[in-house]
Amino acid sequence: MASDVAMATEATDAHAETVLEVDGLKRYFDVSPPLLNRVIERTGRRIVRAVDGIGFHIERGETFSLVGESGCGKSTVARLIVGLYNPTAGTISYEGTDLSTPQQRAQNTAIQARMQMIFQDPYASLNPRWRVADIVAEPIRHQKLVASNREIRERVGEHLTQVGLAPSDGEKYPHEFSGGQRQRISIARALAGEPEFLVCDEPTSALDVSVQAQILNLMKELQQRLGLTYLFISHDLAVVYHISTKVGVMYLGRLVEWAETQTLFGNPQHPYTRMLLDAIPDLDMSGRARTPVAGEVPSPIDPPSGCAFHPRCPFANERCVKEVPRAIEADSSHVACHAVEEGRLPGWGE
């Protein structure tokens, strides 16, 4: 995977500044039954390969989105990057500083503080016993950004105003707000720590469609105004298309394709990417032919050999069953697919 990252890096603008770089990242979870059960049942350990060796980099000011079906490892990647999980293997670097282990994060608290996270569920991520002002003030106090209570109150009011709420809303409790307003509070809390990099784990999936658009527009406005960089996690391709600069497609813990947004949506290479895009209604009635792909995502406890997508891929052959594909560059995309490498894949819609 190191070569995949190098390949992607060489293909970018030499003047672009890499903020985050992930290389060979893995996270396995031991979900084995107790030892006695394993002895009686004569079974071995059960390991979930949630993230199985991915690599990518994110440049300053851009939005890199990870998409894929539920269970593909997107949210695990998000939690690895902010330090909620520790990697089983691989490296996470922020502006060249290694943050792969708890010890390295503890030694670089100033850098760690420049990364914040917006969670999926605004109903669960806010403490119901705290007033909104205390919720937003928590990172300000933790990082000792200002000294006096008066300055903290002023900062809280500024951040609430920044996300479209009133300073007086700080006296209320989370249950007094709608879902969209709660997510605005979550964004204000994240911004209160004065971050440069935000990890957004499906921040609009729990909201109504009309509210989703408001939150996405707010996030894009804040990004332009404050110079923020986003890692955006989503399973909704319409949302990803609206907000992303680049997109990475995950399948069973691995990246199968990544490219700039317009390239990936206009000329997808990997059969799985095509499957995801084929699931979007053809509102333009273009008449483009579609290749439906049946089946479900296999268990990450016992993934298929070779290319993990081969049981569902209409273009799989013997090599796909036996050999894990390496990422190559194809039509401005980076794709891990034997069929693409060998030229066996027809044009999209043929």
C-alpha cells in the first residue's frame, strides 16, 4: 500500500500541501468467544478485519470523502485518525508528524488539538444534562484558549452565531432543539477548539433531506471562510458529490478506487464503484445501460480470497479469486482491479 500512496502523491500538484497521510492502515477487532467455548467447540479466534491496509493523503483545504456500504470500515477509519481507536498496523501522519500510537499523540497534544470530529447522531453526541454554552465551551476550557469566564462566554456566543444560532441559545439544553439545530451545536463545539482539520462521520445521515442541504451548505461556507480541511464519511453519493473534492471508495476494509470527484462520478473504473453509481436513479433518463450486481457484503471475519469483491463481480476470473489486486492509475483514477488492469472491463454503460 505504500506504493499506492506514493503513486497518488506523484499524481498531485507539486505545490499542494499534504495535511494528513495514511499508509498501510489496519485495524482488527478480536470478537472471539471465551477460551473455554473455543476449546469445547474446537474453534479458533475470530478476527474482524475492519480496516485492512488502506493508504491515502488529504491536501490542505480539500474535502476527501470515503464512501461504501455499511460495514466497509469507513467510520473505523475516522476513529483511527482522531485517536479513538489505535491502529493494529500502519501509520497516520499529520503535517509530517507521526500520530500512530497513543504515546505519539500524547507527545504532540498541540497537533492533536488541531483535529476535531463531528459525529453522526446529534441526538446522542450531546450531553443532555449540559447547557449548550457548556457543551461548546468544553474544548475552549480543555485547551485553555482563553482565561476568563467572560472571554469564554464571548467565544461561545461567536461560535453559535457562526453556525446560525443565537448567543442566547447557549442557555438552553439540547432537547430544546431540532435535529438540524443540534448538529449545528455539534459543529460549533468542534470549531470551538480552533481546528484546522475536521473528521465528519456521516454528519447529515440522521437528518431530513431539507435539513441535510442546510448543514452541507453551512459546512462548505465554514470551510471557505476558515480554511478548513475535511475528511467526510458517508454512504450517500448525492451528499458526497455535493461536498467533496476527492472521493475514495471502500469495500471490506480496503480502498478499491479513489479520484477527484468529477472524474470518479463521470468515469468510474472499479465494478463496485459502478455498482454504487448505478444505484442512483437515472433522473436524466439517459438510457445508459446498467449492470446490476447482486449479493451482499461478505463478513469481514472471513473475507473472500483474492479480490474481496470477486463473489459479486460479473467480470471476475481465476486471477481475481486468487490474487489481491494492487492499485494502478487508470484514466486519472487510482483503482485496485485486475479487470481494469487487463482491459477486460467494458466502458461504463456499455
